[in-house]
Amino acid sequence: MSCPICSKESNQKYRPFCSRRCADVDLGRWLNGSYAVPADAPEDVDEVMEEMAKALSEKSSRPH
């Protein structure tokens, strides 16, 4: 198996990467947003946030 960052042979210690450096490069790409998981549609986020806000407001308005 080759390293997904530099294509060198992977090292068991850092698998699937060849080195700590390549593993850190990959982590950095995740953290700065270079990699992203696609969503169905941006408006889905708005709907979910509205539902969450409604549920929280209903919960906070109930007597304890």
C-alpha cells in the first residue's frame, strides 16, 4: 500500500502513511477544511438548526 500523501510505501507505524510528517499533513488538511464531506444541500443545515432551536426553546419553557 502506498502513502496517500506522497505515494511512498506506507510504514506500519504510521499506516496508511509513510511517516509522521505525511500523517500530520493529512491531519492539517482535515483541520483547515481542505477535505470535506459533501452534504445533501446547504438548506438542510438551516432546517436542522431551526428544529433544534425550537426543541430547546420548548424544553426551556417547561416548568422544572
